[in-house]
Amino acid sequence: MIKRFVVLSPLFLWLCAAMEGQVIINELRLDNNWVELYNAADTAVDVASWELCNRPAYATISGLTIISGNTNMPGKSYLVLEWAQITSGTNELGLYAQSGFGDPANIRDYVMYGGVPGSSRASVAVTAGVWSSTTDFVPLPPLDRHVLECINFVAEDGTDTDLDDWAAGFRTIGASNHDNVIINEINLDGQWVELKNTGNAPIDVSTWELCDRPSYAEIGNLTVLSGSTTIPADSFLVVMWGPISDAVGELALYISGPFGSTGNIRDYTVYGGLPGSSRIGTAVNAGVWDSTTQFIPFPVVDTNSIQNNDMEAVSGIQTNLDDWTEDIPTLGTTNNVSDCPPEYTSANGNALTGTEAGMIQYATDGAIESDQLLLSTAMVIYNAAGGIDLNPEFEVELGGILDALLDGCP
Ligand SMILES: [Ca+2]
Ligand SMILES: [Ca+2]
Ligand SMILES: [Ca+2]
Ligand SMILES: [Ca+2]
């Protein structure tokens, strides 16, 4: 009798493991109990017998409702599944190639969000290298309409994605998550806008649209001052557009029309005041701007730009009024990271006006001049190294609080 032995080389075993490991958890839509899986491999992976886990609940993928895609996932494709366990709040989701949920060899990807669950498979995920730490969780998105998404667009398997690769994003169910372009700098004098691709892969924005209601422009039709409409990873595109000017206006960024849709807007700014007609309501509902009454003041120095100073922002969701300040132009390059306004005085048209109802601090190394009305619920700090001037119109209602400091910006 002849005995035959088959010797599997370590390389062969490693290739098998890598191929069946290249499906990742890509997006979570918590309001609909949906998860989007992505097959990062070039070849098909059949995940019908794979398992989802939210300890102590488990589900075989073939038993779940398919929202889009196929359980025999073609290379570079998406599969969207519904599972009642995917809910908002403190939670986890594990993706396993087979049951045996305590065995790190079986887990392929993992995400923890909203807090640290009392019972979880986090330690299995950390041992397997598909999650960063048993105490790391992705914060819940700011609005129900936001999703949690993987923002590592070059991930090859679950070991490439951990806490730093997850963020609140826009719904892109069954499609790439990469829509991570923000409005980064606006120069009113020069009539240009700098867009930044905050993602780690190139993105083509030639069919995206700018909007200053009722004016609209496809980005591919505009004059490029710097960069390319296919913006490389972590890079800039600067385009000119006529409606960007020294008059009260807005600038919105859309992946496409229709422009009243919260699903299409990706970032928003409004400057100098509140325009009579605008998309600010759409922007606030989409979570890309603070409120319908907030705007960026005109720059004190005409040639200065207004610039986003949040270097960590991954999408328009993370940039708000507080992130915008005036500084010398940085056309096509990283913005100046100074978040101290030069001053708030009537001499430059930026005097503090309007009504305050909540807690807010205004800080500058220059001076503050105020016509504000502070309601009974207001708790306001004026912090100006160059002095504070309260005009006759300034008023604090009974119960309202004003702290005046001369420290300037922290
Ligand atoms: Ca991972
Ligand atoms: Ca997606
Ligand atoms: Ca924003
Ligand atoms: Ca810049």
C-alpha cells in the first residue's frame, strides 16, 4: 500500500486565509438595522455561510434579508443585509467566516460603537488584529440620517480597519463610502473655493455641483486654479466661480442635484450674513451646517480667505461655524491653523449682533464691540485682549449671564 502525503506550503495556507478574509464591515445604517459588507478582493467570495455576531446573538448570513447585492460577492462589490441586532446605542458587530465565536481564527472584521457593551467579542477581535482595543468604540453619528462608515478606502481586509478608520458619514448603501470632500477655503476677493479630498484614495468631483441659490455650476465646467478635478488622496482642488464674491452669500457642495435633497449635499458655508434665498435649511437638516441663523463674518482684510481649521475633519459633518476663521490665503495648500479671529468690531463689519439663548464664548486677541441681546437662558463669555465695548443697544435679560475677560484667545 502506498501512502501519499500532501504537503501544503505555508504560502498556500496564507493565500487561502487572505482570500477568505478580504470581506470587511463597511457601513452601518443604524436607523434601518442595515450593514454593508465590502469584498475588497478582486475575486468572488461566497459569504452565505458566514456569521454576524452581536454577543450573545448570532445570525448566518444566508438567513438574513438582502437589501442589495448577492451573498456570493463578486470582487470589489457590496452586500447589504438587514439584521435586527444592528441598532443605535451601545453595540458591536462581528463578522465571522464560521461559527466558533471565541476563536480569533474565525473572525474577519469587527466594529464597536456607541459605548463598550457589557458582553462582547471585542477581545477576540483585538487578538485577531481586526479591532484596535477592547475599550475603543466609534461615537454614534450626530443625526439619525447619518451612518457609521469605514473611511479607509484602500483597506484590503479587516486588519486594516480599526477605530481611526471609522466615522460618521453619509448614506451610500450598496456603493463606495468615498464622498469625503469638504469646502476648505473660500476667497471672496479672488472668487475661488478650495475643496479638499480628506480621504486616502483619489476621487473624481467633475460632476459634483456648487450652489449659491439660485446659481448652480458643475465643477468640471469651472476654471481650475490649482489641482485636478480627480483630486488625489488628502489633496486640494481650487476652482473659480463668479457667485463667490464680497456680498452676502452661501456656498454649498453637492454630489448631484436635486438641491433640496439632504441626501445630495456634502458641505455648506454661508458668509457675511443670511441670504434671502438659500440652501441653509437643507444643509442644517443634512448635518453639514450648525443652524439656519449662523454665518461666517466677512474677513476683516479683504484679501484674506475664510478657512476651515479642523485638520481632522473627514466630511462636511465634522466642519461647522466654529471651525471657520480668517487668514492669509493658502491656495491649493494646507490651511493656516489659527483659530483666533482678528477682532469683532463695527469698524470691520463684524461687531457681535443678534440674540444669544445658550452658552457661547467669543474670543479674540483684538477687540469686541457688541449690540447683542442675551436672553435669560444665555451664558456668554466675551474674551478680548484688545478691549470690550458694549453699545447702548446691548442688553442682558434678567437671569442671563455675561462674563467679560481680557485674556484673548487661549
Ligand atoms: Ca477591522
Ligand atoms: Ca457604502
Ligand atoms: Ca460642514
Ligand atoms: Ca488652503
